[in-house]
Amino acid sequence: MIEKKSYAKINLLLDIIGRKDGYHIIETVFQKINFYDKLSLTKIKKGLAFDTNIDSIKNNNSIYSAYKYLCDYLGKDLGVKIFLQKNIPLGGGLGGASSNAATFLLGVDELYGLSIPKAILLDIAEKIGMDTPFFLEDINIARGSNYGELISQLDRVHLSDITLIIPNISVSTKYAYSLVDPKLCHKNKELTKKFYKNYAKKDIIKYLHNDFEIFIYKEYPTLKVLYDYFSQYGKVVLSGSGSTMVLYKKYKPLNLSGIERSFSIINTSFL
């Protein structure tokens, strides 16, 4: 048996540039964080035996897709028993499903000593999700372009401690993109340019942004209330297509108000 950590990510910036072949073209910066699910993988004689602590995904999970595509490539069924300890919220914009799929592919490759070429793993990953290739890479921060699947490693930024604000709302990526009005996107391209230009400096927080915010906060007023509340403590940016927001500092409430008790707060850091 082997055990692997399946890390979450946040987006330091996310620009929606346009649309091509049915998919949105984006410019983003992925950052892995010290918040993760756990996968335990064991060899069995045949098939996939999947279990998890979250009932709603026991029969519908990105790992099933990863297993199918992997077996199609190998031309045979591999026997894998897996337990997924889920901590990353569903529909939270933290890349949990994509990370799970990528970690599963790497785990099975290690479990069976397959030495599958990286190009094949990346091809499988793109079929599962456009941010899945990022999780296959042994890097913690990267630029994601085109649909998000083209990955270029970046140097570490001068940021570390963050607070994840996790509401009791799940936002599917597909639905989030359906809310997008292209005319209202790509308004922050100057901030993106300044981010890359001032990348090595310590004051880049002011350049962080996410084009999804205008659409998600309009659709989910509760999230806008949460955003306004935590903005009094520092810079807050939506991660991915939401619903999780990132406060770029550690936050420890002294007196829990009603609004704070309605959401999960996790202090963590960049990898």
C-alpha cells in the first residue's frame, strides 16, 4: 500500500481572455497550498474498488475517469483499491477533483512501477480537467495559459500565510463559466502585467485579482457579504471559480460572530 497527499491550489490571479472551441481561454497563476486530501492505494486482483468519506462522490468522482483513461492506454485493467480521505471542499475552486485525479495517476504509476511517459500522463490529465496537468508537475507555483493546461513554472513569490474562507456553498466550474459575460472580462490585464513585472518584490498582493468575482458575487449575494466582511482584515480574492475566498494573511477571530460561525476558516500556507 502507498499513501499520497493530494494538494489543493489557489489562483493568485485569473483573467478570462476569450473563448475558443467551446472553452474559455484564461491566464492564471496556480499556487499549491498546505491543505490536502489523502489517497491510500493498494493492489488488488482486478478492477477499481473505490471508497471515500464523502457519500456524494462514491459513485461519481474524477478518479473513475482517471482509471478509465489509464486502463485504455495500458490496454488492460489494473487492480486498484483506493480510499480517498476528502478534506478539500467540493465546488470550492481549490482544484480538489483535478488534484485527486492527478495524484491517483501518479500513485498507480508508482504502485505498479509502470514508468508511464510524462507526455501520456499529461494527455490523460487534460481529458479530465484543464487544471489537472498542474497537479502532475512536481512544482508549487506555475503560470497556466490557453485553457489553463499549458503550464510554465514560476519562481516562488514573497507570500506565504493565508486564510481560506470556505462557505457552505458549492459552485460548479461549468455553472460558473455559464455566468460569464465576455464583455466584462479581461479588465485587469494591467494588474496582470504589473504582477509579472514586480514578481520578485514583496508588495504584489495589490495585483492579485480574479475575473470570476463580478459574476459569482452577483449570483451568490451571501458570498459578497462574506467578501465585504473579511476585506476589512486584508486582501481577499476568490479562488478559481469559487466558492472559496483567500485572505492573504492569517486570521484568528477573537469573538465569533454569527457570520463567522456560518463558514469554515482554515489557516494555512503556500507550499
